[in-house]
Amino acid sequence: ARLEPRAPVLRWRAMRFHQCRLQPPDAAELFARAEALESADFYGEALAGLGEELRARPYARAREGLRSLELTDCGLVSGDVATLLQLRGASLETLRIQASRLRGLRVPRMPKLRRLALVDCGLTRADAVQVLAQCPGLEELELCGNAFGDDCGSDDEEDSLSELERRWPHLPALKRADLRACGLGAEHEDNLRNSLVGQPDMQLLVSVETSPALRHIVFDDSSDEE
């Protein structure tokens, strides 16, 4: 059944919906009404248009408290994610999005974010640079499956970028960065390590080809059931 537009405030602290056939209006109601929400996990829901649905609800206000957000195989676009993070991103510590179309993504400042995964989301290098610049406290980063290689920036948008806009931001707290399957090779590793700075013992994974054991990557998601 569809959620009623005038549903009362939800006192939920966590919600998890896996392949429940939710639609964007349903998810918008949940995010707007669950004012005390701390954790949200959506998998396999068709949520493209969520941003527009949230903007149409005057009672969908910016709130803190949400610490963990996972959105896997939900077909989101950049505007959906940007709007959701404007409303609920200020207190996030963990954000994971996989298999969405987020080219052009821009996000608000998220100073509390420690773990970020944007996997197979169609991001360009410019998108990634802009996002990371808003997450200065990152400790763990996963950007697998996005095209960041030198040969992926041939269109007009990428060609018009300044060197500053292409430069990876400093992330001094970073302990682990996984950029496999991004069109990068071992020759990019030193540049990345010097740009990101990170912790002295930061683990940086760049090239699938450098290790035979890593040539076939299976990206983790939240759909695994016990």
C-alpha cells in the first residue's frame, strides 16, 4: 500500500527496505516524516525522481541525526542525491551509493563524513574532486567503477576544467582509498598519494592489473542476506 500523504511523524531510528517496490513518493514521505532517523538502507527500489518529490513537500526540512545512508541499485540521478543530502547529510558519518547515474553530482559540506563509497555511479574526475572537497574528514573512500582515466576527459566539459578543478583535494585523515576499475594505472599512484596526502600508512588501491588476485572485482553491496 502507498503511504498516505498526511501520515503522522515517524519515530523510527532505522529503516531498511530491500526490493519492496517502493516508489519515489513513498521514499520522500519516509525521509520527510522520520525526523529521528539515524540509519537508512534502500536496495533495489526504483527511486529516480526522489529529489523532486522531496522538494514538493514543504514539511521535508533539513534535519540532523542521520548517521548512515546506503542506496544500492536505486537508479538515482545526481539531483536526487544532492537534494537528499541537503536535507539529511549534515550529520552523516557513512554514505554508500552504488549503481546510480550521478554524473554532475555536487554535494553540500559534510564535515562528519568518515566513510564514503560511490561505486559504479558514472562520476567523472571533476565530479569526484568536487565531492571529496566537501568531505574533509574522510577516513575510508571507495570510488570503484567510475571513469577517471586520462582518456575519459575528452568532452567539452572536461576539457574546460582548470588544473585546480582537476586536482584531488587533501584528505589528511584518509586511511584507505579504493579506486580500482576507474581507468587508472600504477603510473597514477604516486600522484594520487601525493595529492590526497592521507595517513602515513594509507592503503591505496588503484590498478586491477597490478595484482592477478584483483583482476575480477566483485563490488560489495548491502543486498547480501544471511
